[in-house]
Amino acid sequence: MTHYGINSIGKYAQFFEPVILGFPSRERIGQTDFPGTIIGDNAILRSGTVIYCDVVIGDNFQTGHNVLIREKTKIGSDVAIGTSTVIEGFCSIGNGVRIQSMVFIPTHTQIRNGVFIGPNAILTNDRYPPSGKPELKGPVIEDSAVIGANSTILPGIRIGSGAAVAAGAVVTRDVPAGKMAIGAPARIRDLPEQMRRES
């Protein structure tokens, strides 16, 4: 394992090389004793995982292969991140979150507890790319929401508690709690009874 900065790893961690912890952000390049990665107990990090500095992760964390997690991200306990997923910096992810393979999560995204994100989902944070104006603002995904495979969520969109986004949907407006977004652009519908989750 390759270390940058000062890292802290809990008990019973398993690493499958190559793994990089504490990779320096632009502001940390050239420094030595900067805060690296903090990971709780029982982690499983698979080969190709790169976690930047100033990242704090809870217990029972696991990654697939080739996962990238950028700086100043906070991740709770019991979280799984799928293969080839990218989490840009300054994000927050709650407890019990499942993120499948090839998901893109941009800077300044908030993901609450118990969220499920299907494979190849794309979250965005720049309404007028590549201007970054008026500001970069990622989506907010509330507790127990489900994001379907190949869906796209526009900047600043809020997905309510227990809501769902159908596979392939393009979400251009907020989805109320307990509702479903379907289509491109997405329309709001009642959530099927079979998809209701405890929040």
C-alpha cells in the first residue's frame, strides 16, 4: 500500500494491492505531514482504490476495483462503493449507502443514509458547463432514496426521502419524498407499492 500524509486505519482491514491512501490534493502537494485518510474498522479495499487526503470513512467500508474518492469527503459506516466509481471532493455520504459500479458523484454532493444508487448513474453539479456559474452545486439525495441505473440528475436537484428515480431518467427538477421520477425529462409519478422503503 502507498501512503501519503498521515493515515489512520482501523482494526481488521483488508487491502488488495495496489491501494493508495492520503493522495495529496492540489493544496497539499509538496507537504508531508498533512491529514491523510481515516478509515474505521473492518474495511475491505480492492485493487486500484485511490483515496485522497482529508477523507474520513466509518466502519465496515468496502470498495470494488479502481474506485477514486477525492479530498474532503466524509463517508459514514456500512457503505459499499462499486467498481470504477468516482466520488469528487467535498462530498458527504451517510450510513448504509450502496453505490454500484461506474457511478459519477460530483463535488458538493450530499447523499443521506440508506441510499441506493444503481450502476452508471451520473450526478452533475454545473448547470452551465464549463462555466461553474452561478456555483457548483451537487444533488442532495435524502434518506432511503433509490437512483436507477443509467439515470442523470442535474445540479442542485433534491431527491426526497424514500423517493425513486427510474432507470434512464433525466431528472431536471426536485422529486418529492415518496414519489418516482420516470422518463427524459423525468415526470413525477406515484411510487409503486413494491418500491416503498423504510426511511
